[in-house]
Amino acid sequence: MNHEHDLPTVTASFDRRGLFRIGGLTIASAALVAACADNAQEGQLGRVGVGEDTPVLKDPVVNDGVLLRTSASIEISIVNAYQHILKVGTLSKASPTFPKLGDQSKMVTQFATEHATAADSFNALAQEAGEQPWTCGNPRLDSAFIDIIFVRVEKGEPATDSTKAIGPSDDPVRDMINLVYTLEALSAAASQALMPQVSQAKYRSEAMKVGARSARRSALVSLRINPGAYLNPTDVTNAQPGVTTTTAAPTSTQNIAATSSTVAADAAPPQTDIPLPVAVPSQFGSLAPITWIGGLGDENGVRLKLIFETPSLNSFTYPFDSCAGDTTATTG
């Protein structure tokens, strides 16, 4: 008697949903095996595939030497900026905004020499504090501020997919003399900010000497730009609320040479106002940010605006930083 029977035929069917189920099961199984496997190093997490190890950041040590050589880097950045301005010859040209300004090249040349001396002094103190001297500009100040200003003023900005091209500055003399004022004010504020951060009296003394000289230079530049504006009229009024003055307030924005006219309906939008500096901006030395506005405005009239601040964690020259390969000017 034949007990053999025909067995039913089973046909495997792999539709799209089945493939997704199999693929998901495979991935989950691989993850489980990797997580449960023995690791060569205790405490190491299991993972699928091979990846790079987590980078270890260097310790950002901030000590007297770092602070002092950061101050040196600020001074060298200013020297390099002034050398660039003098090389281009911008200050020897006429300014439509300040027709009576005159050539300020000699003044800026003297300023550059004094900042180079200040950088040498800071570097000498940094070496006494155990750090290597810093012989190039401050990378953050150069790349995020000074270089950007030079490009915008001298070349403008090319067009992009969403914006129109911006031409060179409508008054490069105005922009460069304002940059000189900004850098002098920055040097004064940075030196004042350094004073309470360092531990030795001789470090603090040098910081205040440099800061005082820079403050005087910024006042001089301010009076060249805005003659007679020693104080902010608003501050004077607030300091003496009971005194009535009949003196007209000076123009607060840099449109001294501008003529008034009726604006046509199809005229370009007005350019961003550029505030005029005063010789003594506040009763005490200020650590507040310093605003620079300049260059030709974009299609909406908006000029470049940068806010300079005293050095902080993102602009210190740490022990692991180096001037190697830098081609900027140095002191000497």
C-alpha cells in the first residue's frame, strides 16, 4: 500500500512589503549583535561600522602670557591695517564727506610706529610671563573685521543669486579715517579691559600706558573728523539738567557736505547714516562695543556695519596657536 501523498507546493513570494520587513529585521539584528559584543576597551560603546574617534579639544589656558600676547596681536593688527591704508594712499585723496579733512597720512604713519612699540612692550612682558611672543596680527580681528572692511571699501561685493552687486565705497577716505578712529578706540578699550585681568602690577601699568595713549589718539582723530565736537551734546545736557544752552548741536551724522534736495519718486533709497565721533564719548573710559559703518550701501541703501569688541575667548592667542606661515607685517 502506497502511503505517499503529494505534498502541497509552497511558493516564496517577495513583495515590496516583505523586503522592507526583512531589511528592517536585518538592521535591528546587526545593531543588537554589535551592542552586545565584547569590546576591546572597557566602557567603549558598541556601534555599527567604523568611524573616527571623538576629537579632544586642547585646553584653552588663559593666563598672563596669553592675555599679554593677545594685546600684542591687537596692536600688530592695527599696525598692519595702517600700513595697508598708507600703501593704497587713500588718505591723500579728497573726501566728498569731509572736504576740509586734508591728508592725514603723516598722522597715521606716526600712529603705526607707536602701536608697533606697544606690541613690542606687550610681547616682552608675555615672555616674562612664560609665553612665546606673538609676531603677527590677531586672527579674529583680521579675518572677521579689518579684512572685510578693506574688501567692501576697495572692491565692493559681487552679485549673488539673491542680491545685486555692490560697488566700491562712495567715499573711501571717510571710511578709512573712521576705521582709524575705531581702531584707536578699540586699542584704548582693550588695554583698559586687560588691566584687571593680569596679576602683576607692571603688566597693569603697561596696559594703562598703552590705553591712555590710544585714547588720546582716538580723541585727536575724532576732532579731525568732527572739529569742535569735544563732548556728546546729550551727555552734556544730562550732566547739567538745570543749565540751558543756546549752542546748536553739531551734526550727528556724516552728511556735512551734503546738499538738501527734493527726493525723486524713483530715486535710490537713502544710504545708512554714519554717526560722527566725539572726542570724549563718555565720562569714564568705555568698554562698550565700537560700531563702524561704511562702504557703499546695497540695493536697499544698507551699508556694512561691524561691531568691534575687546578680546574674549574667541580672539585670545592661546599657547597652541601659532603665527607659522603668516605673511603679514610684524613689528620691528
